[in-house]
Amino acid sequence: MKYCLLFSAFLVSSIINAQSQTKRALFLGNSYTSVNNLPQTIADMAISTDDALVFDSNTPGGYTLHGHSTNATSLAKIAMGNWDFVVLQEQSQYPSFPIEQVETEVFPYAQILDSLINAQNPCAETVFYMTWGRKNGDASNCASWPPVCTYAGMDSLLNLRYRMMAENNDAILSPVGAVWKHIRQNLPEIELYQADNSHPSVAGTYAAACSFYTVLFRKDPTLITFNSTLSDTEAENIRTAAKLVVYDSLMNWHVGEYDPVADFTYQVSGDYEISFTNVSTNATNFYWEFGDGNTSTSENPIHVYPGPGSYTTSLMSDKCGVSDTIFETIDLAPLGISKVANSDIFSLYPNPATTTLTLTQNTSEKILYIITNLKGQAIQSGWFAQQEKQISTASFSDGIYFIQLFNGKKLLNQQKFIKSTF
């Protein structure tokens, strides 16, 4: 089974890498984006892999997220809509400043821009452009803020703060600074900086573009054949660095974290009648196939099967054209759902319970239990595979509770009990 799962993952990855894609991206930043025309470099890389990047940008020199949050051009470009990605790049030094300053001068404007992006581009993802430490640190702020006196100190703060912005806004990261760090440590012969020790050289922009290509298209950057003006060896080494840092760890940068994940549970609500509960995440549209030729687009359908049998039910959960599908086989016995749902298999005592509730089963299956209150809120959950399980109820308030028992996604049994101190 593990082999099949690994093979499937490899197959899906191979299919994605083989498909041509067109993505639309808006870049809001400053000279770190405009120097050497980073968006066009990404577009040229995409062309070399039979993909396409349609882009627009607003990148005034030295601009901040605060500035973009009130800039008429930036706001108009966001409002155009239909973007797949909107890239946000802060001024090169600001995120490395003391946290008190960052919390008032950076984070609020990242949130404002992300909110505008989400409101006017429901299917877009915000991408934070993680920049890099200056080659020898930030000399202009070293005296007042020693952590930025070195490249390592400044770079680590930029890395941390961009991660915080991504996490706080449920956004993704293009970890350009992390790619630069890998190259500085492992390929020191590649000069990433211009003479000012701040802005990117052609190689630096190429490294940034490799990171963005990987994040936007979710493809292996070693597929790129566009070298810009670099030598074959230099370009190949940079692409390999981006693969190691970005492509091999996409979830570290939240890429794919907010994709739809299909999931559901079910229970018997009548003879051959099943109530499905949709517990998918990050999805807005749903498509069910019940395994008997019938379908539904309801979020939580109730379906009556024609009779006993084994039915493979699938749920496809989708958002903005990205989907995930899950399959579950439901076995219906001649008198309804499988007999494992019969209440005589499970028992609980004492009822009412004071400090301890004992749950028993006459099988040796691994069972998930979930205790909820009358509002449906989960109070406690856990697993038991033995024939008897002691559950502490000492912290429960007096009242009525329900305990649900699951085998995988299948609700086996639900019973009511009372917690009473007396």
C-alpha cells in the first residue's frame, strides 16, 4: 500500500510538471522587483517550459507596503481582478527592524493589502516576496540596531518576518532570500549582488525568478532552459539551488497548504438511507457520486441507496478550479447498514456518570470516540482498541452529552449520557 501511495504521488507530480499552464500575476514592490525586470525573467523561464506568465507591476523605487496600500495605481491594478497571484514586496530594510516598529509600520499594511486582494480577487493567492540581507549587513542602521550589522543577522530577521506575514495572512511565500542564502553558502563563486551590495545582479534576479517560477507554477525549476545572460553552468547551479530550497519543500512555504482537501463522514438515517457530513476544507463547490449512478452537488446530501451492496462513494471538493477527490466504500447489509452499527456492540456505564465513564466494546477494532455537548461542540476525543476504556468526566459540567464512535469515517454508534456531580 505504501508503494502505491508513493507511486501515485510521483505520477501526479509528473503529470503536473508535463502540463502547460498560464498564470496571471501582479507584482507590487520596489526596485528589488524592477531591477533586471524580475517579472519578465519569470515569464521567459515559463516560455521555456511551455508555460505562460501574464503579469503587471507597480514598483516605484524604495516603496513600502504602506505606500502601496494608498497608492492609486496599485489599488487600481488590484481592483482589475482576475489575478492568480498578487506579489507583495516590502522595502528592503523595514522587515528587519525591531519587532515593535515592524508591528506598526509593516504588518498592518500587509494585512490591509491582503484583505483588498482577497476581496477583489477571490481566487487569488497573496505571495510575500522574501528578500535577502545586504551583502555585509545594514551599515546605516547597525549602530542603532546591532542585529542587522551582518548579512546573517539581517537575513535571519527578514526570513522570520516574511514567514510571520505569510502565516498571519494565510498566504504563501516565495523564499528568494532562502535561495540566496543557499547559494552564498554553497556556491560562493556566484555573485548575487550589484556593486551597491544590496540590489540583485543578473544572477541574483535569476535566482529570484527561479524561486517565483517554482512557487507560481509548482514545477521543478530544473526544467527551465532559459539562462538569461548567464553561462550554462551558472544558470544550472542556480536552478538546482531553487529545486533544493523551494520545490523539494513547497509546504514549508505554504504552497498548496490552502488547496481544497476533500473529506466526509456518514451515518445511517434510515433503511438504506445515508446522511453525509462534508468536512472538506478550503472548498466552495462539491460534487458527489454515490456509486449507484446518482450524483449531487449539495454540501451535505442525504442519499437513499436502492438496496444492499457495496457502493464506492466519491466527493470532489473544489475552489477556483483546484480540486481534491476522496473515495469511500460503503457496505450495506440486507437489513440496512453493516451490523457493526448495532448498539449492542458498545455499551457505557455508569449513566449518569460522576467522575468516570466506562466505554466497552465486544470487538478489538481501533475506535475513535468524540464526546460533544448539546450544542454539538467537541469536548473530548481519543482512541481505544481494547475492550474497555476509562474516560474521565471530572472536568465536565453537569448536563447531557453525546458520545460518537467512528471506525475510520463511518459513524458506528451514538449514545447519550448524563454527567451529574451527585
